[in-house]
Amino acid sequence: MYEPEHRGSAHPSTMLEASSLMSTQTEVAPDPVRRRSLYRGDPGMWSWVLHRITGVSIFFFLFVHVLDTAMIRVNPDTYDKIIDTYKTPIIGLMEIGLVACVLYHALNGVRIILIDFWSKGPKYQRQMLWTILSVFVIVFAAGAIRMLQLLIHNL
């Protein structure tokens, strides 16, 4: 006895016709639209990334600072040796980097507060970013020049 593959189909020949129609008409999927992410390359994203990097850098500085300051109670001679290592030119350059981190983190933090708590903050966030970057460059340039002068003078 013949049983059709698809139950409930009264006419097996209609199934063959339908399947042959379907196999001849093949739809091709359209090429995927390559859309960029909303934040990829946007200055706001880089501001966010730099804010995180500077925050972690400041945290590690504070961690080391607490440890070396605690050494004065453990052994004052060891503390003096640690402080002497901080008087090298490499550490002087690292101090300039620390000033850059603290200054950027502080200015960007004010910008983030304004974005969060000022009703027009999101509207002007890009202008505020360029403003804080301009202030950062001016203030950091002045500070870095003075710190480099002191560093070179103390060589």
C-alpha cells in the first residue's frame, strides 16, 4: 500500500509540483549591511577609554604611595632608600605622566558630572569634550614645561 510522505496531502503530485517550484525559485539573501557601531571611533568613546585608563593609573600610584609611606613605620632606612630611588629622571618623567593623568581625569570628571546632572549636558557633551581637551593641553603644557625644567636642573 502506498503511503504519501506527507500525511494529510490528498494529491502527492501537487506536492511534487510545489517542491519543484520551490527548488527553481531560489532567493538570494541580500548582502549584509556593514554598519559601524555607534561608538567606534567617536571622540566620546575615546574619552571614556582614556578616563578609565587614567583612573586605573591613579589608583596604582596611590597604592604604591600608601605602601612606600607605610615603610617609614616599619624601617626608616628602607623608607629613605625608596625615596632616593624616586629622585631618578625616569621617575621624574613618570611624575609628569601622573600629572597628565590626574589633570585629564579631573577635567573629564567635571564634564561627566555636567552631562549627568545638567539638563542640557547631553546636548553639549561634544563641545564640553573639546573644551576640556583645550584646557588640558594649555594647563598640562605649562605644568610639564615647569616640571621638565626642574628635572633638567636637578640632573
